[in-house]
Amino acid sequence: MESLPQSIGSTCIYKKSKRKRKMRSEGDHINELPDDILVNILSRLTMKEAVRTSIISSRWRYLWRGFSGCLNFDDPFTMANSKWPHLNLKSGPINVERHKFVNWVNQVLSSLEGHCTEGLRICFDVFSNHDIDNWIKFALERRVRRLELDFSRVVYNLRFVGQYTFPSHLDFYSSFRHLTDLSLTTVGITGEVLEHLLCYCCPVLEVLNVAESSSLTSLKVSGPSLKLKHLKLNKLDNLKDLQLHAPNLLSFEYSGPILPFSFRNVPNLVDASFWGCFSAYIAKNLCQHSIFLVQLHTLKLDTCHLLIGDSEYRAGRYLHDIPEMCNLKHLEIIGTPKVNDLIFCIALLEAAPSLYKFSLKLVSQYDYESYESVKTIKDQPYLSFTELRSIRVVELLGFVGHTADFELVMYLIFSAKLLEKIIIDPCPTWRVGTPAELIWRETAEYQSAKRRAFELAAKFPLWEFVIP
């Protein structure tokens, strides 16, 4: 092969070196920025991404210490491995991991030099009260807008054992005036402290989430200047009294004991979610809450505790007393694939003439052969089987492919004349969003259910099926 003329080779080398100099020059523009601008850029990244920039050069080594974005301390894989050891996620004993986690949080917080922090999120099974006190103090000093403390236990039955108690000295909260979002899980906090925070210390608080608190026995959410828009109260086993007077409240989620509270003082509420025993209470007494139901755009119910028998259906109870929910756009049900429960779902659909999306999340799906009955959905005399005029999207999570699954989908296809999309996911509801999800999607049970979903989709080629 003949060699290139020297002039041509020199030209190539010159062009390459020129291009490299140009790239280097363009890349150096960011280093010409002042430190405060670079820190502002880093604060728009995640904390871990910001720390990784320390290896760029000596100038960047400590820039991350001025990070003012959201600090996120979470180790979901270690928690998952402690709950489900068969996942083999290669973490150590929980006591060792707990010690490592606390040291990690303390080391990062002590290294930061900024005056403000957007948010602080700490999620792990932690017992160290002294360290948690210091973390809350850090949040106060940095005027955080979002604070989330989630100390969920690896062993759920021990969630109330040694629970951290939120500080009760009320003068401690004067610096919470910037807080807009507060979330506390497995944190002991009394109604008195929460009410004080809402009324006097957090004038701009819009989101409040409290779960698994052993100390919360009563709560009054009320106040003339209350800005609260989103309230979640979950797994509060000791709650005995709840009063709501929140004119700005848009969404409310509750799971816990049955409480006779009223929804008359939440005129702007459009999104409601109920789980557990209280959800069953609401489902069986829908007619008593018709004024509240009319204003909803989204309703989520857990029917696993509903336990409606055949005799009750034969009497027409719970089906003919369902009020019309004329503004409802999205209905989500978590329930079993028992025929009676599916009938209740259909009755709700028929009572929502403006419904756009219906989501059904099935539980206990792999052991319900005994739930199948000779009399199927289409044979039930208790339903009117009216046309569903507005449903466009149906989502079915926990699909297995038994008779009840197929019949429900076929009922919706034939009844919902405007139906466009059907989303079918065989993954069990409780696994979605956990480290166990990816492992489950490789199992034979999942693959078998997925094949049945594709078989169902093949029978209706005119509709769009989405099967993960």
C-alpha cells in the first residue's frame, strides 16, 4: 500500500489537533464559571451525582460541599435483603448495615457548608435517637422545604418497638416556617405536636404524611389559615379521633381504624384513597357519603376487607344504593378476584358516567382457584350491565388469566364503547416498585401469566394492549 504524501498526512494531523484543541476549549468554558454558579449547577443534580464530580479536578474536589439540593439517604436493597433474604442482594447483618448507614449520613451532613438545603430524606431502619435529633436539627438550621423521615422496621411486627419520638418541646419548631412537605413514617408523634406544627410553626405546609405512629391517638386538622393541600394518614392503629376542617385540602388518604368523621368540611377535596377496614366501611356505606363522593375526581378503594356474601347481593344491598359519582375520572380498586368483589367493581363503574380510567389491582392471585364459581359475572342478575360511555383506559395489575380475569376484560371491551387502551401486568401488586419486582418478572409463574395475557390480546386485535 502506497503511503500518503507528507503534505496530506500533515494536513490530517493538523485538523485532528485543531479539533482536539477546539473540544478542549469548549469543555473548559464550564471551568471559567465562578464557584457559586458551579455549586448551583451541582445542586440541580442528585446528591450522589454531585459527589462524583469531585474526581474531575482539584478545583472540583470540594465543590459538592456547597450542595443545596435534596439530600436523599436511602438504601432500599439492604432493607429488601433483610426482609427477603432469598433475594441474595449481598448485604450484611442489619445491625452492621444500620451502623454503616448512620455513619454515612453523619459524614455527609458534617461535610456540607451551605446555608440552605432544599430537602432532607432519610429512609432506613434506624434506632439511634441522638443521631436523629441531630438530623432534625440540621434540617431546621438549613431551612429545608421538604423533610422525610422513614424509619420503617425490617420486621413489620416490631414497628412500634423502640420507636423514635418526635421532639415535644414546641419552641424547637420556630425554624420550620419554610417547610412545605413533611413525611413521618414509624416516628412517634402526638396529636398535640402535629396540631401545633400545623397551626403555628408551618404556615406554608402543603403536604403532610404520617404513617405507623404509635403515639398518634387523636388529631384535629383545622385552622383559618391552613394551607394544607395533601394529607396522608396510614396504618395508625391507635387513632381514635380525627377531625378535618381543611378548606384547601385537595387529596386525602387514610388507612386505620373505623372513625365516624365527616367530609363536610373539605369542600375542595377531589382525590380520596381508603385502605384496610375503613375502606370496607366506606364501601358499605357509600350512600351516606354521597355529597362527598359527588365532588371526587379520583377514588381509590381497598375491597379486600369488604367480605360481601351472596345473600347480601341477592338482597340487592351495596349495588343499588351506590350514589352516582358524576365527576369521577379515575377509579382504582385493590381487591381479590372473587366473583362477588368483581361484581362490586362493575357496580361502581356503572355509577361513574364520566369515568376515564379504571385500575384494578388484584391480590392473592395465585391461590384463588377456590374463588371460581359456577355462576360467572355475565350470569349475575344484580347488575344492569348498562353501557359504560366514557372509559378509555383499563389497567389490570396482578393478572393471572383465570376465568374471572378473562370475563372482566371481555365485559369491559363489550361495555365500554370508547375503550382505547388495556394495560395488563401479571406482576403482583405488592412487588411493584420493590427490588423483588425484577426477580419476579423472571419466574415461571410470571411468564405463564404473561402468555395468557398475550392470548387474550390476540382475540381482540382492534384494541391496544400494553403488556410489560
